Amino acid sequence: MSVIYVLISISIFVAICFFIAFITAVKTGQYDDDYTPSVRMLFDDELKKEQPKQIQTEEKQV
């Protein structure tokens, strides 16, 4: 039973270490994306709405 307490305390310690490493990486700008905004303007991602083509019927006058 004491082994479970040791394993739980070790896993909590490791989880806290990973959380601190994640917070540190976010604060230092590790996950900032500087490349995508500069490339995004090169591609036209907006869907342009096309006006539906109207069928023109010509009536013959007799």
C-alpha cells in the first residue's frame, strides 16, 4: 500500500514539473507563430461569392 503513495507522489511531482516547463515555454514565446501571418496574405482564402448566371432566353417575335 505504501508503494501506491510513493507512485502517486512521484507522478504528481512529474506533472507539476511538466506544467512549469509548459508555462515557461509559453511565457518565453516558444509557441508564437511568426511565419504564418506573413504567408497568409499571399493566399486568397476568402471564398468569393459568384453571382448566379442568369439564363437569357430570346423570344422570337413573329
